[in-house]
Amino acid sequence: MATGSGVPITPLLKEELDIVIPTIRNLDFLEMWRPFFQPYHLIIVQDGDPTRTIKVPEGFDYELYNRNDINRILGPKASCISFKDSACRCFGYMVSKKKYIYTIDDDCFVSRISASFSSPIPLTGPISEFLWFRLVF
């Protein structure tokens, strides 16, 4: 990541933040989030059929878990992780070793305010300590 002057910047909380994503589909949506998420470690928890292959775009640092992994890791306690409503993200919270966790669903998209506006607008509030986003109008 670099500023307009070409000077590299260190992503905020890079070593302290995991991004947890529950999903039932391929993660093509990550391409639009690449400028924001690529520096961070992703924990992807596959909801639904564990035999289905989930595709993650190249270049992301990630771990991918499915129901079979959860059963293997948690054993008889695996039933505490629901797979009916994106609550499988709780497993991602459990396996994270970072101080902070950010979560996003696989159907959240970056908004383009206008074609002429190319820089993200920072949100104010607690999330601004973690990442920069484009505002949706």
C-alpha cells in the first residue's frame, strides 16, 4: 500500500486484526475490497455443503474452514456452532489469535460515489481505527 506520493504506508493494526467472513459462495467480492483487506489475515468459514469448493482470489492471506474442520477441531462440542444463519462466523472468532476481529458478509460491496472520485472517505467513529471505507449515499 502506498500514498499518492509513492511513500509506503503501514496498514492500521496489521498484526492485530483478523477479518472473519462466513460464506456460502465463491469470494469474488473480495476483489473490490482488495485495497482494504489484502494486508490483513482472513478467516473464512464456509457455511453449507462442506464438499463444495470455495474459491478465494489469489493474493490474500487466509485460512478456510468448513463443517468438517469444525467437527474435527471441536469434536462433540461442534454442535454449538450453528450453520443455519451465518453464525458459523463464531468459529472464526474462536480460532482467531488476534486482538481485534472485523467481520463482513460475502454480499457486502464497496460503493463508488462517482467515477471522478477515486479516494475512499474515512468513516468517523470506532471503525475508523481499523479500516477506510467508501461511504454509501
